[in-house]
Amino acid sequence: MIRLPVVAGRYYPEAAPELEALIKTMVDDNAIKENVLGMVVPHAGYPFSGPVVGACLSRINMADTFIIIGPNHTGRGKPFSIMTDGKWLTPFGAVDIDRELAKKLVATSKFLREDDEAHRLEHSVEVQLPFLQYFKKDVKFVPIITTLSNIEAHRQIGKEIAKAIKDTKRNAIIMVSSDMTHYEPHEEAKIKDELAIRAMLDLNEYELAKRIEGMNITMCGYAPALSLLAAMKEMDGTRAELVKYQTSGDTTGDFDSVVGYAGILFKEMSPIVKLARQTVETYIKEDKIIEPPPELTPEMKEKAGVFVSIHKKGELRGCIGTFGPSEDNVAKEIITNAISSSTRDPRFDSVVADELKDLDYSVDVLSTPEPVESIEQLDPKKYGAIVEAGWRRGLLLPDLEGVDTAEQQVDICRQKAGISSKEEIKLYRFEVKRYR
């Protein structure tokens, strides 16, 4: 099948020279490029959302294939629709569907079904193609259109996509095509979108679902985003970055009723977090303590306090660490504290093997604590805090959800250390480098 463009001349110019000139104004030729596993980008008319798409694509090393998952705006076709063969035409020429990867998905997926009808008039996949062609003329893609179902269905699709990429050994990026809040005042849209964006940056599909539904956030590609977040866990994706956010008001000047546009990149798990995960999985499955890697990264060679945090489906499952270095290097510190976090946190039972597949990890490497004279020198978003009274010390990491004031931070540190509100204390602050 050859699919003709349906929004050329409306969402983007239908003449190739004009299209190329427009895209050129929206990309950064000097941006430092990096490898990514996935992304969320918007799909409105190019004058509105193009700068966000351009900023994201300028930052990445292009893949051979993009699996583009968009929402179904038309209501046509099957609920989970994939095209497995053919070409899509744009003003820049034809883009081939990656037939092998698409066929693999249909053969192995519980939900995806071959279907052209859902794609015939849908724009959410189409508008991404000229941007991809601008950066890589021979790019291939797999188009997927989904309607909203239960979260586990979308998570399963994400896992299937990750497995298909691995099985076919494809150099592929998963691209979610989605706008954010629709037709609300700029400030209200921005507040809602920040909540959804934060859940995506935390790679937490359950929290995204909770916030979308609880706050009535009209993110049209919410379902595809759930699949992406689930896929990232299968692909060792643990880091995400918001590249650019804006609304239609930034283009039109009308801020009374806007649509939000976010560009987010998803990246591979850092070696530090891989070490924490490998430590826990080996210890729980085999009752063995692993050795540090033979070649340490520069960060692993340092000496510092380290906290290892473990979450299960968005909820804390364990967090143990050291205030200062107790081992020869950060790698050994991670191994020791990962085992403690998974088996010795007094708030939780020990992790068991059946849970391992549902666990997420983060590692905080602490700077040397410095004393402060007063609570005014604390900032819970920037600094962690230590409260000390005699031999008792309580520590709280920075930038934790629900901890918004220095007073809250100090109170929690007191509680953790068993220090009453009447006792005199010494205060310390520290910074962390957080790895996901």
C-alpha cells in the first residue's frame, strides 16, 4: 500500500522546498547528539509544535527505524492498529515501513493487529515523518495507532515492542506522538502538564495514569506514553530529560485557550544503576555478592557516601545508604548498600525473586556534608539535610516528592534519628548526583 499524505498543506507545507526551509528554522545544527531509546514529541501544525520536535531530534543520533505510536483521533480501524508493509508519501518522498520489525510485532503481540484503516486519515504518525526524513533520508518506521484501554494492555504492548527490537537486533527508537493539555488557559495547562511530565521523567507509568485520570489532563497520547514507559524498563531506560516545553500561546499570543507541547528524551540506564540492579538480582537469586566491574567508570573510582533506593510500581521498596565513604570506592559502596537496601531496610521485608522484574533503582552519590548555621541555609530541592544530636544522626535526600520546605526536611530527619523537637541540633547540608 502507498499511503498518501492527508495533512500536507495544512499541518506542514506541501512543497518540499518550503518544508525544508521551515524545518531548518526549527533545528539546532550545533546541538550535541546522544543515543536515546525513546522520545515523546508533539504532533500539531509545525508553526505550533515544530520547534519542540526540532529541538528533540537535533539532540539525538538518528536510528535506522522509528516505531511511532500515536493516538487514534478519527475513531477508525482496530483498537491497536499496526501497518506492516508499504510506503508513506511526504513532500520529501516515500518512507518505507520496516516490514521485518512490523511483522515480528504482529506475530508476537497479544494486542496489535494488522490494519490500514486506522492509519488512513490519522495525522499523529504522519506529521513526524518529514522531520525524520530531514535528518535521515533513508529512515524507516513502524506506524502504530492505539485507542485508550487499561494500563496493563498498554504496558504489555510496550514490553512486546522492546522484545521485538531486541529479537530483531534493530537500531530503533520508540517515538510517542502526543500533545499535552488541550484548550485550557496557559497557566492552568502548564500546571497540569508539569504533573504529567514529572511522572514521565520519573519513568512511572502508574503515576502518569493516576495524574492523567485524577487531574483530567487531556494528553491525547497518554496511552502510547504508557507503552513507552513500560518498554523503557525492558530496555534499561532509566533516565529522561525534558528538552523543551511550550504552548500554542507562545506562537499565537493567545493564552486564554492553549494546547501544550512537550519534548522528552529517554536514555539508557547508567552503569552505576546497572551495578545496583545486578547486585540485588545476583544476591537474591544466587545468594552471592558480586565483585566490582574490572574497569570502573570515573564516577565509580571516587570515594563517597552512597544511597541506593529501590521502588516497586512507583512505591518505595527499600532505601539504605552511607553518610560518608565506608569502602574503597563508590562501586563497592553501591554493592554493599544495594544488598542492604533490598534485604535490611527495617521498614520492609526482604526482596524476593518474584519481585525483581518489577523493581526500579536509583543511586545517589553524596558530596561531603558541610555544616550550616541555620535552617535558612537549607533548600530541600537542592540540598539533602543531616540533623545531628550527640551520636544520633538523621539524613534526608534532596528533591523528594512531598518535601517542599526546610522545616519539613528537618522534622523528618529528627524523626528518623529519634531526636525530639526540644533538643539542640547541628545541621549539615550536602548535594547529590542522582543516577537512574
